[in-house]
Amino acid sequence: MKISICIPVYNFDVRELVYDLKREIASHSIDAEIILIDDGSDENFNEIYKVASAYADQFIFLEKNVGRSRIRNLFLKHTKGDYLLFLDCDVKIDHSDFLKNYLQEITNNREVDVVYGNFRIDSSYSKTLRNRYSVEREIFSGERTSDFSVFKTVNFIIKREAFIKFPFDETLIHYGYEDYVFAKKMELNNVTFSGINNPVIHVDDTSNDVFLAKTEIAMNSLFQLSHNEENEKYIKDIKVFNVARKIRKLGFNKFFLVLYERFIRKIILKNLLSENPKIKYLDIYKLASLLKKMK
């Protein structure tokens, strides 16, 4: 059973990640390959990537950025594994049995198509808005779950056959909801799923203002999805979308946006850009952003 470790790379130092993976492969004699695809990173990362390429089986460089969905689909062309293990480039390996744990899981549960390994936050950045959101809304607790809603692209392994059948939606070029749609499509088609606690450490130093800008992009992605009726079955359970649609249906969207702009926006922004951001304020920020696009 061969595992292809797939790492999409963009403007991040992946040397430690690749070295740790290579070391575990050697120490446990695991049949695995490490494939990296660079999505048009800045030239100042060239030297870093030259070092990383010495530990990788392949390091493919794209001339221009192709987006978060398409780059993941490209790994099918460059890998040989029966299973594809996807890792975000901005993670660290949490323990020396990381690959071994995945291998044990897929060996003992051959009927499972997708295994999600979870993540935890680097303590250095735990107070930022981005990482508070992860702790409150994204990281699942417990040892195991069959709930597909916990899925994130940061750390998961999938059978090659399942990935061929259910690739990422390449119309989603920008940040936001590509992982949600990917997971929802598989869930609705009865792909078997398991979530386990085999985490990586997410090293995300995104500042609060940059995360808010990315949140705007995510709302654009969600708005884009809502234009296609075929996506209704994928996005109908997204809370911010449902609330925005109900407000519009009741005719309260103009009232809400006037109230938001005149009395709430400054208070929310002040908090979200502070050292103690509240996620409930982020919910209101996202709702207002989506309603503006729905005009």
C-alpha cells in the first residue's frame, strides 16, 4: 500500500515539514512518496525550495497561481499512491508516529474512503482572530467522529479512487468554502468518512486585518456558489447563508445594513482588530458582508 504525501506550496518555508516526513518514512520503512507543487510563489522562496526539493520525491513549480482547488486536483497527475495524504504547507508534524497512525487507520478500516486527522494551533499565535476561530469553530474534540462537517483540507488522507471520482471544484479559485463543498459532495454521495485525532500543528500567523480581508474573499466565494442552483444542495446548511437568505426574504436586509453601518460596524471592527476578538462579532461581520453582495 503506497501513500502519496501531497503538499500544495505557496510562499511558505516547508523545509522542516518535508524533513520530518522524510525522517519518519525512513525510520518506519513506510512505502510513501513526498510530492510538492508550488502555486507560483515569490522568487525569494527559490533557495528555500531548492533545499526542500532534496528531501522530496518531486517538486513541481507552476508558472502562475492556479488556485486552491485546481492545485490539489493536479496531484493526481504526479502521484502513484493508492492513498493521497494532503497537508497544508503551513503545518508542522506533531509526533513521530504521524504517518504510522494514518497507515494503521487505513489498514484496519479498508472500507473508509476518507480519513481526516484534525489539527491544533501553534501556541505562539493562539490569540489571533484566525486561530480563535479555529479553536471555537473548526477543531473537533474527542478521539473519533463520523461527522463529515468537521472536515478541513489541512490534514486528510483519501483513497485514490474516491479522489478521482470526487475532485475539488475548480471554479472555486479563491479562498473560502472549497473544502466545505468538497466534503459535502462526498457526504451526499455516501463516501465513507472517519475523523481521528492524528493532528498536525497549524502555524498560521495571519494578522486580524488580513484575516478579515480573507473573510471578504470567502463571502465572495459563497456568493459565487449561490448563483448556481446546482450548488444549493451543498451550501443550504451554511449558517451565514441561511440567515442572510431569511433576512432578504423578510425584506429586512436594507434595515439590517443601515443599522450595521450606522451603529454596529465601528464597534465590531474595533473588537475584531483588537487583541481580544470575539467570534460572535465575526459572525455579524460575515453576515453584513454577504448581505451587501446579495443586493
